[in-house]
Amino acid sequence: MKQNKPQAAGRPRSIDREKLLDIAENIVAQHGVAGLTMDALARAANITKGGVQYCFGNKEGLIKAMIMRWSDHFDAEVAQAAGGKTDALAHVRAHIKVTREADVQDESRFAAMLAGLIPNSEQLADTRAWYARQLQGLDFSTEQGRNARLAFIANEGAFLLRSFNFFDLSPQEWQAVFGDIERLLEPPG
């Protein structure tokens, strides 16, 4: 009977996944989602396509990793902006604050990734779940809850309009829009 020798552990990963995600975001920023292929990422990172596939599996896995990284980063910024408050209204206020202060280039990269997701039902489901969590805990039977939902929707609309360069707002106009949005969050009265 043949004895199997214990297999040596595989080579430790030498590919920096975060660096690959940075490179992938740059590809999307320069060439759009269509320009993001496993081959293009491998060439830009100066590694093999197999190395990219080892990290992400396929393009869908790569895009999911990009979105998860962006949403984790955004969620952390929102939590910091909420200053320890955990109620739903504080969350929406913090979400709006972070969007208001966002970098236009970051918004454009994320919007390009979202555009690539629309036909992908699994990614779309993940994105819908993320959005549902953003409004979780609001009571829409109250005026304040409905106004918070409206403020959130206005916030996301402003974000997308600016991200796709459909709105050319000066920094002062951008701040004024968010001043109006934030007034929706003031207690009714």
C-alpha cells in the first residue's frame, strides 16, 4: 500500500489583495467597469492571471470585493461620524454627513462599479441589502421617520447625480444642497 507523504503547506500568499483592489479601482476610474478584466488587472499588477484568480476567483468576486471594501470603509466613516450614537436617526444623519464631505473622485469610482452591477442579480441583492440596513430602525409611520427616509433618498440622489457628473455643482452649491437635506432631519414642529 502506498503511503501518502504529508503535504507541505502552500507557499504563503505574497500577493497583496488590498493593493490589487487599489489597482482595480484605478482601472475602473480610467477605463470603466468594462475595462476591468482579470487579464487587465494581472498586467497592471505585474502578476499572473492565476494570481488574481487566487485572490478573487473571477471578475464577479473581484467586483464584490471592491464593493465590500468600499462599503466597509463607508460604514466605518458613518459610525465615526455618529459619535457613538446608535439610533436610526443618528445613523441617517451621519450617513448624510459622510456623503456631504465625500471626495468626488471616490464617488465616481463607486458609481462606475455600481453601474457594472445592475445586470448582476447577486451583486444587486447585496447592494439592496446594504441600503435596507441604512434605513433599518426608522419608524415610517411618524413624520420624523418619513422625513429621515426622504432625506436619505435625497442624499443618495445627490450622490449619484454628482458621481455621474450629471450635476455640476460648485462646492458652495453642494454644501447648500446638503444644508437643505439636513433640515429634513430636524424634529417636526
